[in-house]
Amino acid sequence: MERGKMAEAESLETAAEHERILREIESTDTACIGPTLRSVYDGEEHGRFMEKLESRIRNHDREIEKMCNFHYQGFVDSITELLKVRGEAHRLKNQVTDTNRKLQHEGKELVIAMEELKQCRLQQRNISATVDKLMLCLPVLEMYSKLREQMKTKRHYPALKTLEHLEHSYLPQVSHYRFCKVMVDNIPKLREEIKDVSMSDLKDFLESIRKHSDKIGETAMKQAQQQRNLDNIISQQPRIGSRKKSKKDAFTSSDTEIESTSPKSEQDSGILDVEDEEEDEEVPGAQELVDFSPVYRCLHIYSVLGARETFENYYRKQRRKQARLVLQPPSNMHETLDGYRKYFNQIVGFFVVEDHILHTTQGLVNRAYIDELWEMALSKTIAALRTHSSYCSDPDLVLDLKNLIVLFADTLQVYGFPVNQLFDMLLEIRDQYGDTLLKKWAGVFRNILDSDNYSPIPVSSEELYKKVVGQFPFQDPELEKQPFPKKFPFSEFVPKVYNQIKEFIYACLKFSEDLHLSSTEVDDMIRKSTNLLLTRTLSSSLQNVIKRRNVGLTEDARHAAEEEIYTNLNQKIDQFLQLADYDWMAGDSGSRASDYLIDLIAFLRSTFAVFTHLPGKVAQTACMSACKHLATSLMQLLLEADVRQLSLGALQQFNLDVQECEQFARSGPVPGFQEDTLQLAFIDLRQLLDLFTQWDWSTYLADYGQPTCKYLRVNPVTALALLEKISREMKDTSRKNNMFAQFRKNERDKQKLIDTVAKQLRGLINSHHS
């Protein structure tokens, strides 16, 4: 029922609406009828509306028909017009339908576009807000990205600076964002990461320089060698004409046919010679071979982090460990020169790096630390060289080692390290070098003597005569007058040995080069070495030859050889005595014997040590002859007429020298002497010196002439001469003395005693002559 009522109500409403629309159609112009028709089609009762419209049309048709009947002609016209309107209405209907369809289709896209526009505007507002926030966060992100890039490229110090700016300048502005809180939490970790990475770079650097110390040292030593060569060239410029002449030219004749055995006789060793290299080639410095930036970066980073002291301690500790490794020589270092060279290169490389660090950083290492390391290095290096050089028996290798040590010392001296101890050690190696030379030349002499026929050298022409004289400067006017053919009074071994002695001297001179020795020291060294060569090596070789039965030496020749030994030995003693330099006016004596006498005794000991190969009688005779000659020479030296005055202090010094001689005699330099037999050679000197040092004139004057006299060997003439020298000295001293009167009185009393003794001595001399 209710549904029926509702349907009826709706039908009434629809009818009323259709009626309204029909009225609008009827009352509205044709041009404005579109909206009205649209309302019809928007509804769902357009069919009923069409019915209504048809019904209304029929009504109007009836009215029109009535009107037409009344107005037929007008009706006909109206019908005609109406028919036209009907066609237009139909066409308009079709257009409206088509337009509606199109409008509905186009409207859907517009609605969608409007929805999209709405969303876009919302997104635009969100993007604008986001951009504003990003503009605030972007510097922080850029700074953080820069930090990561710097750490990736190992630019740790700039990274640390960036981290400081990020923490204090950028992050506080965006601290309410979660990512900023993450960054803040990561800052300590980043600092530790930078610290650890920089320390890792430092460890890599330390490992790298440990591996490349050899190359760094080699480069530094090349630079030192080049500088030394340049200095030598500059120093030799005034002597351009003679610069190519070697020292060997001064010792060896160009005509010699004897094969050279000198380590430098044919050509100088090339171990340190860089003249073969291109002179214009520049040797890079340590800073060009090593990138020190890891040290500087790590130092800056630890300084900024407040841990500089930790870094300094770590660096020094690690370098000390490396120093100990560098200073540990290989066990086979002594076998080749390259072993020594690599050892020196590593040490030089180590200290070149430390010197560079010292001068390019402020306080990472200091002079005290460097000096401590150098003292340790110096002691260990010298100990290693002493040990390993003692194994070397090749003089060529010893000489090359000396040159290498000199270059090593010169290189380090350029960097300010004291190297005096190295040169002192070279003097020790010099003695070892001399021993190896003596052993080598012992073989040379042995080969020469073994190959000699011990026959005079025959010469048949002036050319051959000059050739032999060129090898051995022999001068004999009688031989020169003899016609050819003639013979030299010696066999071929004489000029050969002579030239080998020159080679030996040249080899000794080569070692003395660059040791900063004075000419006197070099001369003493050459003299001692040559003396050993003659008295020990050559003498032993000759003695062995003499003892061999297959050598045809006559008994007259043996006697001549023995006499020659005695004569040469005495001549050598005279050479040492020429070095005596007594201060006869000395107030006090020294604490030990004179240097010349100590050297002389050492020479005699070494000489008699090799006399064990001689027949016992020859050695004893030579020893006794030498002691007697020494005693006689000392007595003559004491009584020399040129010595007008003699102080008691000088006499005490002379007494010390005689005691040294007596000690030598007591030591038994040659076996076979009975007890105190050799000391009797110095008995005259001993009794004379005891008389004066003990001032025992009463005993001497009382017992003179008796067989049991204590001073039986003292001649009154000798005693008087010596007493007069002392008297003159005391008188001269008294005249010059301005001290107290009591002192002058003591001097006068002593002078009176001397005058009394002198008078008694003259009496003894006169009574003896009468």
C-alpha cells in the first residue's frame, strides 16, 4: 500500500516536473532550449516525458487545427513552419545527444586531471617543506661526505679537521634529526678510526724505511763519494800536469819486469770509485727516495688529538728496535766486501732518515736521542768490525774494507755525527793489514828465493846493464869501469826483492790515505812496517834459504851473512838513537822510559823472536852485540861534549831508559844465555848511574882500586866528566834562582860538596897516570 502511494507520489511529482518543462519549452526561445532539454535527459522518465510531449503536441495540434480552421491560410503557413521546426528539433535533438555524450566523455578526463592536480599541489607543498629542511641538512651531509672521502683517500689530517668543523659548527644546527644523533654517536669512533689508520700508515712507513735503508744509505754514500771526488779535483787543479801520476810511479820503475803483487799495483780498487759513472748524474737525496708524509700526518693527528707524547714514545721505541736489527751484522759479513757494504748502507740509511726527521719535525726526535742512538751504533759497529775483520787474511779485502770504512765515516760526518772512534779503529785494522801484508810478502819472497839460481847476473851490453840498474839502484865504480860482458855481484833475487819491498811500501801508503794522519805519523807507520818486513819476513826467508843444504853457500859466505846481520842490527839501533830527544835541563823525570827507547826495545824483541831459525850461536852473538852496542851508544850520548849541562831530573829520566834496557836483557830475548849474562852489557852504565842517583861518593872514593869495589866499572874520568856537567847546571840554576836565602845556602853547600868530590876525582886520575 505504502509502495503504491509512494509510486503515485513519484508519478505526480514527475508529471508536475514534466509539466513545468513543457511550459518552459513553450515559453522559452529556441536558442535557450538546451538546458531545458538537458534536464529531461538527466532524468530517467524521458519516455513518459516524450509521451507528455506528444500529448501536448497533439493538444497544440488540435488547437492549431482549430485556429487553422479559423485561420486556414495562417494554419497552413504555421503547419509548414512547424514541419520545419520539427526537422530542426529532430536535428537539434541529435546534436544535443551527441554533445552530451562527448561532454560526458571529456568530463571524466577533466575530473581525473583535477584529482591529479590536487595531489600534485599537495606534493608540491610537501616538496617545498622538504627542500627547506634539506637545505638545512645538506651542508651537514656534504661535510660528512667530504669526511668520508678524505678518509677514503687517506687524507687523515684534513679529515680530522673536517670532523672538528662537523662536530662544533654543523651538527648543532640539525641536532633534532635522528641521523644527526647517529653521526654524533659515530664521532668518537671516527676519531679512533683516523687514529688507527694513521698509525697503520706509520707502521707501513717504518717497515718501508727498514727495507729501504740499504738503498738510502747507498745513495748517501754515493753523494759523499762524489763530493770527495769533487774536492780532490779542486785541490789538484794547480797540479794539472801531474794529476795523472799515481803514487806507484814514485816507487816503481817503468821498466820493471817483476809481476806486481800490490793490491793496487795494476789499478785502484773500484769498490768506491764512482769516476766510471757519469759525472753529471745527480744522486737523489733521502727526501726524494722516501715519502715522509705519513710521519708528518701521524704527528699532526696525534698532536691534535692530544696524544703527541704517546706518538713520540712509540716512534722512538720502534726506531730503537730497528736500530738494533740494523746493527746486527750477518754472520758471513767478513767473506765479501758486499757484506760490509750492505751493513754500512743500512746504518747510514737509518741515521740519514733520523737526521731528516730531526730537522723537519719539532721535537719528534731530539739531539740527545740521536746521540744516544749513535753512541750505541758506534760501539756495536766497532765491535762488529773488530770481530769480522779479524777473520780476513786477504790484504786486498782489508784495504778495500778500510776505504769503505773511511767513506762510511765521511758520510756520517757530513750529517754531524762524530766519527773519531772509527778512525781510531782503523789504526787497529792498520796493524792487522800490516800482518796480512807480511804473510803475503812472505810467500812472495819464498817464491822469489825458490826460483833463484843464486848466480851473479851477467850483462853483455850497456842496455842490459842500465835495465838491471833501473830495477835496483846499484852503484859500483869499479864494476862500471869493467868491459862487457861483466857480472853484478848478486843474483836476480836482489832486484826482485828490492822491487817487492817498494810494492810493500806502496801498499802500506795506500792504507794510510784518507786517515787524516800527519806526514810524520805516516812515515813512522811505513818505517815500522818496513822494519818488520826486513827483520822478520825477509830475514826469516833468507835464514830458511841459508839453512837449506841444496843452496850452494860457502863458509866464507855464511860468515859474511852473519856479520851483515850484526852490522845491520847495530845500524838500526843507531837509527832509533837518532830519535832520542832528551831535555838535559829537565827539572823532573817522566813516569816511564822514553818513547824512542820503548820503540827500540819492541823492535829488538820482534827481531830476536824470528832469530829462532838461526843457529843458536848466531842469535846469541847478535843479541849480545846489539846490547853492547846499545849500552856503548847510551854512554856516548850521556857524555857527549855538546851536552854542557845536565840536571839530576834528566839523569833520572836517563836512568829509567837504562832500566828498560836491563829489563829487556833479563827477559831472555834469545835462549841459551846464562843468568844475568846479557845484563853485563849494561853494567858500566848501571854502576855509573847508581853512583850519581844514590850520591854514594864516599864508598866510591874509599874503595876505589879494590877488586871488591862496588863501583869497579866506573872510570874516574867518566865520573868527573858527568859531575862537571851537573855542577855547571847547578851553578847556572843558582844564578837564575831568586828564592829565599836558606835555599841558596843549601845550593851552596851542595856545590861545595861537588867541588870537593871533583877535586878528589882529579887526584885519582893524576895518581893513576903517574
